[in-house]
Amino acid sequence: MSDLKALIEAVIKGDISTATAETQHAVGTGHNAQDILDKGLIAAMDEVGERFSKGQIFVPQMLRSAKTMQECMKALEPFFQEGSITSKGKVIIGTVKGDLHDIGKNLVSMMMEGAGFTMFDLGVDASPERFVQKAQEIEPDIVAMSALLSTTMPSMRLTIEALKEASLRDKVKVMIGGAPVTEKYAREIEADCYAPDAGSAVSKAKEILGIS
Amino acid sequence: MEPAETPTFQPRLRVLNREQALVIHNAALEILEKTGFRMEHPGVVEMLTDAGCKVTNGDWLRLPAYLVEAALASAPKQIVLYDQRGNKAMPLVDGTPFYGTGSDATFTLDLETSQRRRVVLEDVANFARLVDGLENIAFAMSMGNPENVPVGDIYIHVFAEMVKNTNKPIVFIADSGRDIARIHGIACKVAGGEEELRKKPFLLNYSEAISPLRFPQNVMEKLIFCAEKGIPICLPSGSNAGGGAPVMLAGAMALGIAENLVGLVIHQLAGKGSPFLFGPNVSVLDMKSTVISYGCPEWSLTQAALADMRDEIYGLPIWAYAGASDAKVMDAQAGAEAMFSIISSMLSRCDVIHDVGFLEYGSTSSLEMVVMVNELVAMSRFFTEGIPVNEETLALEAIERVAHGGPGSIFLTDDHTFEHFMQAQFLPVLLDRNRYDSWKEAGAADLYQRCNSEAKRILAEHQVEPKTKEIVEEIDRILRGG
């Protein structure tokens, strides 16, 4: 059984064809799928995250690595029992009602996915009802909300209130972010955390779920 | 013999040649004809399809080039903004650049503590009064979204606050057709009626569509409102390279221009001949922090390129930015980045230049920064005026006098120096040229500290000519929801 070094390197480089071939190869040489995921793909993405936080690589390189990981996951999926892939957590994410900006939200979603979270993206202009409905459906660990405009921030508070009314607030952690959002605002509306950027969204999400 | 009058060359920056300008313009037209755009205002969809646009898929439309040509033909090439007393203040007619502040910052640097804190309504008043008292800052924007007013009416409150604290032109933000109508109500009261305001607009609306190619309903409400009421408007969409737009600057410009052209076409259909400022605002998304940079060379470069496209193709006054920084405090980075965009925007003759006084990529406003920019604009203006060459400036007679004047004869004592030094030299107020010892004795203050003192002095001493009691009461009535 060979080690997963070549796979890790290919994911770090964002070399999709080599990485998917290495994934197939690892399966063929007797690695089990969970090991390939944990010790290969996620280990690679941890290294990518580390390099990014040190300023050694740039956002497009990190996103390419995340995309590479997703492609490798597609190759791995047939080897998992249905529902047996372990995830860091389920996250519903959306830009709140009234706001149509999605670049920041998409970035957070991709980075969290790359870090091993399972993302459910509600897109933009997502109403409190849609957050609640999706939360009832998938029972997420985290509800993440984004807003770019000062005038749409109140939708975050309304969404939290809707989660309370649906008796879901105690069952999920709420994370918020976006240009006009502040730590203070997060406290005011009783969100569990505020993430100032996509990189910190990943670490804060791990922190509030108590995972590494 | 009288020497012939030699015209003064005024230094001018060019970054695109005509061929490049036309290729970018054609790319923008191709985006509109082939890719199309998403229009979320049903009334505008109808207006555009009646005019010749094709619906391709739900709310996606394609726009033929002839509509762009018609809109460019009917939009006014010259726009004049007035002050709030009806005097001509910003004639956007001859390439004179006008600098002003920005909007929507979340934080400000506190004048007393130097700490970054949330903006409150009083800050909006202070920025407006400071602008009113600064010679080289031509117009006011709110510089912040205050936390102590109801968020749904935030733009009405900051507009009212600006009106009460400056008489200079105002560039304002609104959320939708609802609050813009109330802001217009205040403006009409100040101008003395709707027709007076239309004739002598003292305000300009800044609205944003969403790159790539998305036009939300609330934004279109504002565009239509301005077109119908004759309020000047600009409509960039955030086609920042690597963010809302392609990472390469030419593509980002083509996309941003395409989006601007959509706005212009709708605007001219809704109000033929109404004033529209061109300008897509193409900065970059920083590839490490993902912020939209306010200190990068790219934004200065794309707006200089846009100025060339204005001169080659569009002819419409343009919207630009300068005097801002990504630095978190007013340090050397802030000074360097601010000056880079100030001098380049002036050398390329951008028309309406906003965002002066911003730190932290537009998230934090600083009164000190505005004061510094006021001086940097003066410095840049001196440079941009060039070197007049004539009998008086060549001063051959003075040279003759001093050279043959005998012992003790120096230029400093010559009449020519006495008569001309004020125009001949840029005389800084805040940029320090003292000898070391006197600088130290005076407290060894750095530029930030000197700007801080100057901001405090202006806020304490500058008197803004107040609005009449009747106008103030009417504003307060509108603020109460009347």
C-alpha cells in the first residue's frame, strides 16, 4: 500500500487530473475511502489553509485546491456506504432577504466546503422562512448568513427570530458576516459568531462546533 | 519687442490609444448583444423590449447597439452641479476635476481618541461641516451609515444631516424608490421647488447595480426616479477585477462599461436628456484578503483609461475615486496611496472624484484624512497647471538686475520675487518644511497630528450659513415620516 503523498501534493497544487488519478490509484492499492478522505484530501486542505493563512498562497490557488478536492470526492463517493462519509458539519448558508450580493457568500461556502463542511447554499435574497424550512429539513449544525448592505442587515435579526419561533435556535449555531456586519452587531442579535472574512469563517465554524 | 503669447501645456495622462478604447467599447457592446443582462424590474423589462431589446430567458435581455448609440446621443455632455444656494459650483464641462468624500462607511476614526468606532449621526454632520470649510473639497457624501438612526431610513437621515451642515453639492445614496422620493422632497424644499431643483441640481445620486450583469428592482426604481426628475445619477456596478468581473483589467472595464451602458439606455428612455455620469468603478479584489482595494494602482489606471474613452467615444462626464487608502490608520501608506490616486485622477482629468478620506478599503472614514487630501489636491493642482512661459515668468529683466546689481544683490530682495512668489510656488500649510529645531520646539507633530488639529480647528471655527427655520422644520417633518 503506497502512501498518499502524491495525492496530497496534487491537491495542494490544484492539479485536478493528477489528483483524481491518484485518488483512483489509492483506491486500487487498497486504501479505504475514509482514510483517503481524512489522511489525503482533508490533510491536503489543512496544509492549503495553513499556507493561505501565512500569506504564502493566494485565494484563487486555494479555491483551485478546494475544487480539486471536490473532484476527488466524486471519484471516492461510490466507495462510501450511503451516508457514511463523515463531515465536519452541515451548514446552511445564504445572503439574507433583500440582498442580492453573492461573491462573499460564495467564497465562504467554497472555503468551508474545502475544509470538510457539507454546505447547503440558499443563494441570495433568502427569506427567514427559507432558512427555517431548510433547517427543519436537514437539521444543520450551523446557519450562516451574509449581507453586503447596511439596509439588509436587519434580515439577519429577523432570520434569528424566525429560527427561535420554529424552536430551532437552540439546535443550531448562527454565524454572520459581510461588509457592514460587526462583532457588536452579532452580539446584539445574539448570533453565535461573527466572521470578518472567508478564512476566519472556517476557523470560527470549527471553534463554535468544538472541532479541530 | 513683445514676445508672442506661448500657450501653457498642462500635463495630461493618457493610458489608452484610440484603437484600444474602441476595442473595449466594442467588447462592451458584444456583451450586451450576445451575453445580455438580468433585469429584475418588470416595468423596465417592458420599456426595453418596447425599445428593441430581446428577452432571451425569463428576465435576461439582450440589447442592440443602436440603443446605446441613441442614448449616447441624447445624454447631455455637460452637467453643472450647483451649491445649495443656487450658485454654479461644479461645472463638469472643461475637464476640471472635483473632489469629494464617500459614503456608507461602517466605522470612523474618533477625532479625540483616534480609535476606530461605529459611525453615529453626529459624525455625518462633522464631515459635512468639514467639507464645507475646506477649499479643495467640492462636494459632500455621508462618510458613514450611523448606528443611531433607524436603518430603514438611514439614507434620509444622513441626507438631512448633510443639508443642515453644508451648502456644497451633495452626492447621496438611497435604498429604493421609497426613500429617494423623500430625499427628493427635502432637496426640493432646499432649492425652492421641484422645477428650481431640476434647473439647478445641487445633488447627484450614486447607485449600484450588481456585477456581473444584474439589475435589481430597487436600483432600477432609483434610476427611473432620477431620470424622470432630472437628478444627475451615476450607476457603477462593482465590476472589480477578480470579484464581480474578469481578473484582467480590459475585461473588467468592458463588463463595467457594458453595465453602465445598460443604465444609460434605461435612463435616457425614461428621461431623455437627463444627466448621467459615466463610470464603472473598476478596482481589484485583493487576492489575499478578498477586500476591494482602495489603494491599488489598478483603480487609478482603469479610471484614467475611462477618461481616455470619455474623450475618444462617450463624451459624458465621468465618476471616479481618489484620496483613499487600504491602511487602517493615517500612516505613510495612507499618504502614499491617497496621493497616487489624487494626482493620477487629476492628470487624467476625471470629473467627479469621490471617496476622499477613506481608510481601511472604504470601511473607515477619517476627518484627518479629508484634511490631508485637501492639501494634496492643492499640491496636485499646482503640478497639473504646468509651467507658464512668458516674459514675466522668464524674468530676464530680474536676472539682469540681480546679476549686475553688485554685492548683496539677491533674487529674494528683488521686486519680481515679491510680486510673484505667491503664484510661483506651492505654499503648503500642513506639509511640514520647518527646520528640524523649530519643528521639534513646536511639538514634533507628525502629519496625522497636524491634520487632527486642523480638523478640530475647522469644526470649532467654521460657520456654515444656516438653512432657514422653515426649511429645517420641513426637513424635520419629513424625517418624522410626514
